[in-house]
Amino acid sequence: MLVSAGRGWRPLGHFLALRPVRWVADPLYRLIARNRSHLPGGTPYCSLPQSARDAQ
């Protein structure tokens, strides 16, 4: 999506697509997504239901 956004976003999109960057970014994204309700600005709407948390 960043690559197709053009302008200044294209280089960032290509950078994030590099394998070494993806190896770090993918697990980091999953970690942040699992704990997003605990981050500043998190709301109860960000929290996963207990059944979904148990499945992880």
C-alpha cells in the first residue's frame, strides 16, 4: 500500500518489504497487536475477547 501511495511513501514501502526488516517487523507487529489495549490511548474496544486471548 505504501509503494502504491507514491511520493515520499514509496521508499518506506520498499524498505519495509526487505526480508531483514520484515523478519523484525512481523513479530513486532504481532506483539503490539496482542497488547494494544495496554498501550497509551488504548480503549476497551482494543481488547480481544477472553476466548480469542486463550486461543493464542
